[in-house]
Amino acid sequence: MEKMNNAEGDFNRKEEDQIYNSPQKWFIREKWAQHATIRRDSNRRSYIRLLTLTSTKTYDINIFKERGLIATTNSGYLPESLTFCECVPERYARIHNRLPGARGFLGTFEDFVGAGAIGQSKRANTWFPYDVINLDFTDPCFKQRDKKTSRTIDAIEKTFWLFDVSSG
Amino acid sequence: MNKKDALELKLNKPQITQMKVGAQILEHLSKGIYSNPAYAIKELINNAYDAEAKNVIIRAKPEFDTFSITDDGEGMNYKEFSDRFVWISRSDRRDKGELTKNLKRPIIGKFGIGFIAVSEICNKMKIISTKENENYKFEAEIDFSKFRKSQPKEKEFYELSEVKFINKPEEKEEHYTMIILTDLSRGFRELLEDKERKERGIEVVNFDGKKFEDIVEEIEKNKLDISKDVGRYWQLILQIANIVPVEYLNNGPIRVPSKDGGSLKTINDIKNYVKSLNFSVDFDGVYLKKPILLPNEEEIKNLGEDFQIYSFKEKFNFDDKSRLYFRGYVYNQKQMIKPPQLQGIILRIKNVAIIMDPNFLEYPYAEKLFIPWNFGEIYIEEGLEEALNINRNSFRITHPHYRKIENYLHDLLHYKVFVDCRVRWDERKENKRKIEEEIRKENAKSYLNSEFRKSFKIEYNDTQAKYPIEIDLENNRLFINKNNPIYRKIKKKDRNFLEDILIRFETSYKKSEGNVEKLKSIFLEGLAKWKK
């Protein structure tokens, strides 16, 4: 996992672009889109429900949108088709500006799913399940402050649990 | 209280003291001066407009956890922010003139209290802004909730909140201001979510995912009453669209030329001027335009293009050397305007709507019938601003500029618009009467034809005749003698009623040939079949 930005809570346009605009990222996005197309075609819906940790330029969403994988309206996106998570207010607002109608969670992904806690956020409770979850982490999975276990790994585990619970 | 403020009057010895304003007034002001959150949000949009922004993006939907406003205006550094906004009411916007530097827009900000508005709708606010050619941006975090309790009365200023500043690096070419509101006040959030109506099971129209143009078309086509049929979130959007200096709809405000032609010129001049301000607001993906579209498409189809436009452009000088310039129009149609939100007059100062008054500034004459047939806009180009109250959505009605506009509008309506209205009203009544008469004639004919199996002609007679109704069976004619005294004794509205009964009676009389029982039976049968 790559480390982004000089300190948590900051937004640095150049650094972000270096991370999100690399050839590796584009390769992965292409594979994601291919997989999501298969997923959509096997669904009863005409679109997928995407949860993403996107960048302020929303590259992954742009690809999904171009390929008709997520549902759009005349004024933006269908809420149940697109959710993003972002904890830095400035980045959150920039992403939301690009994605009118999309569901946004101002907080970490870990907070969203309620990692290391009983239950999950009110939002996750009503928004799950998703067809595609793009956990494009830009912070280390094992942070210094996580003393015993990684909260991020907890969050991933919790995501699978939430998926099971919400899918019945 | 200071010693020098103490009043200690001695007999026959005058003493002078000053009347002062206590800091507590600010506490009251900061608790709320706007009757509606649309006015609070308008202040933030107006700040962006004054900062020469061309695009404003607002995001709140779908969850209303946050409310953000981003603009591409000139931005601020921390010093400017501190001077303009941290010290409420110290606006320096107009220190260098009445127009903005580059785009030459008339500056809206006057009181410097726009930011008070924010404290009414949220507890926490974050502002991030940068100016072109400065390689840093500042971030300010404000928490209003800490200061919601009363402060001591002796204080010279009222602390509205605590502001935490920080500077961070930014690209030189960037210029923007971003305001992120979190921990939205409960009332504001519930209003956006339309919680009360949902809980009460009141159904409202949902415009989610639609373009602004389609929303306005739908309101107009379905004659929706915005305050009843439309949810609070969409009401807010429509209100804001009406207030802020965004352009008109492509086919609005008046979609077809009026009967006398040419009078759309002033409207088109205004429309082009507003467009030249080059200001757009994207509210949750919906690009706002002024939601004014008249006449209703159905009305054009059914009634023809029967409406008038009264344009005006006036200049007045006052004894105190102040001036009042304004231009605008009154649109009038021959029936009630729908939606009702488009009945009335809008007064705009610096292209911002201050009031939308359905009563045309307390129109004093007894012609209230015609009021809902009219809509108008007045753009104040100079003057009247001094009459603005601090909330910027009402006026001091005693101000001479306001009095002048009020009288001008009332005269225009009374001596011009409503004079034409009366003519049209009479025309309409006469047309209606003629149509009704034709229908009545046809009904009477068909009754007589079926009773006597002959083809009758109906004639109205103005001469004094012995009987009100006469049937001439030899010449197949029915005479209705309008001047017979029997008609004079009853009210006009009951005449048709009486006429119908008399036709049936006369028919029964003719058919019964003197047999009273037969007359009675035919007459009652005729009445039973009679459809009014």
C-alpha cells in the first residue's frame, strides 16, 4: 500500500495525481471494469452498486460511467449506484462536486464499516450491499497507531461480514 | 455600568448622556435574522458572486450529512477572510467602488453579516480558500456550538465562535473558496429531508434526477402549487434559483410575444444583461435558472396568446440628491396565473431578489380580482438600497425610494394594467354570455322540435309585449320578449331559469288545448326532463 500526502487531513493535488494516475492504477482499473461488467451482466439490475475510495479526479468512476456500469440521471448519479468514502473534508467536497447525487460518507472507510467496534455506521447499515467494492487504500494497512491489530484489516473483515448480512 | 454613564439628575440642572447599543443585540442577531434557510444560503452564493465566481457548486443530497459550497472566484487569504468575515459587519467590499474589479458586476454585499447566516444552519464550518499567485491556501475551522449560550451583558462585542486558522501550500494558479458545513442544525436538516411531511404521509412531487428546465416545465404543465405539492428541498432550490443572479430559462420568462408585439424588448434586454453576468449555480447537479415561464402552454393553446406586457424604465431624482433608477415589466393575462407562486411582483436590487410580493406592495384599490392575473419584475439599478432591512429580504416602507416605487407600481396597475383588465374582463363576460345564449337557444330549439316535431326558430324581442314567451305554431317561431315586466322583477341570474320554465309552460299550454289536467301533466313531465 502506498502512502499519500504529507499528513493525514491534507490534500495535495500533485501527490494525489502521482499516486492515482500511475500506469499500474490504470491497469488495475481496466481489470476492475472488466470484472464489474461481468458482475453487472449476471445481475438482475442494469447497473452495479459501487462503493469506492476514489481520488478527487474520480478516475475509476469515470471508467465505470463511460462503460454504462453505474446508473446516471439527468442531474448526476443514482444514489444507490454509487457511494464514496473520504475522511479529508476538502477531498470529500471535491469528490462530491464531481459526483452529484452520489452517496458520500465523510469519514474513514474503517469508521464507515465500524472496524473494531460492535455494529457499523448508520449509513453502512442502510447502504450495504454493494456489487463492487473498490478498496483502493492510499495509507499503510498497518499503521503505527494500530497497536495490536490493523484497523484496516478489521475493516476488510467487517466488510465481508456486512456483505453476508445485508445479502441475506 | 461605567461611572460616566451613570445618570444622577439634580434639580433644574440638565444632563446629557448617549444612547448606545449593547453587544447583546449581536447575540440576538446571530441567533437568526433570516426567516428561511434559502436566504441564509443565498448569502453564501452572493459572496461567491461578489468574489467574481463564474461557477458555484453546492452539494447536499442525498444524505444531507454535509452542505458544501465551492466557487471559482478570486478567493481570499487569511487576512482578507479575517477582515471581512471574522469581524462580522466590517465588510470592505465596497471600499473600492460599487462594481467588482474585473467582471464589473454590481457588488451585492453591504452589511457584512452574510456569515451570521451560516451559524443558523450548522454547528461546524470549514473554509478553504486561495488566491491566484499566492502559493498557499488557508483553512479556517469554526465551531458555532460552543458559543450558543448567553454571554455577559457588559461585553463590548459578542463572540460568535472560535476560529482556528492554518496555512497550507497550494498551486499558484489556483483560486477558489470552499465552504463545508457539517453538523447541520436539526431544523435545517429536517427541512431538507422533508421529515415532517414524510412522517405525516403527505405525498409530494419528487424531481430527483431531473434537469431544471424539465422541473419548471412539469410545475407549469401540471399547475403545481409549489408550497403544497412540492417537497421542502425542491422548494428551497426553486426559491434560491429565483433569488440569486442566475440567468433565465431559454424560453423564459415570457415565452411568446404579446399581442401588441415589441413589448418583449425590455424583457429581452434584462434577460441578456443577466446572462452577461455569467454566473451559474449547480445545486446537486441541477443547474439553476430563474424559474419563471409564462404563459402556461395550455393557456396558449386554449385561450390564444391573449396577454399584455407593460414595460417601463424610469429615473427619479430626490431632494437629498439621491437617485432612483429602475426598469422592469408587468405581465398580465386574462385569468389567474398558475402556479400561484408566479402571482405578484419581484423587486431585485443588484440582480438579487429582495421580495416577491403577491399583493403588489399592498395594492390599495378595490380591484383585487385582477391581482392574481399579474406577474412582474422590477430591477433597481440605482437607489432603494438604503431602504433595505438588515435581513435583506424586506424594506423600510417609509423610505422615499420605496414610497416612489410603490406609488409608481400602483399607478401603473390602476391606470393602465387594470383598465385593460376591465376591458378584457367585460369582453370575456360578453363572449361567455353570447356562448351561453347560443347554447340556450339550441337547447330550447331542440326541446320545441322534439315536442312539436317541427323545426323552430328563436327570436329575441326588445318590444314591450303582453307575454314573456310566445309560441307561433303556424310559423314555427318562439319569441322571447326580453322587456316583458315579468323579467324585470327578478334577478338577472334567475332570468334564464324563469325563461326555461316559461317555455315549458307555454309548450304545455299549446299542447294541452285547454285541458287543465293534460297541461299539468305535460308541464310536470317537461320539468322532470329539464336539464338546467
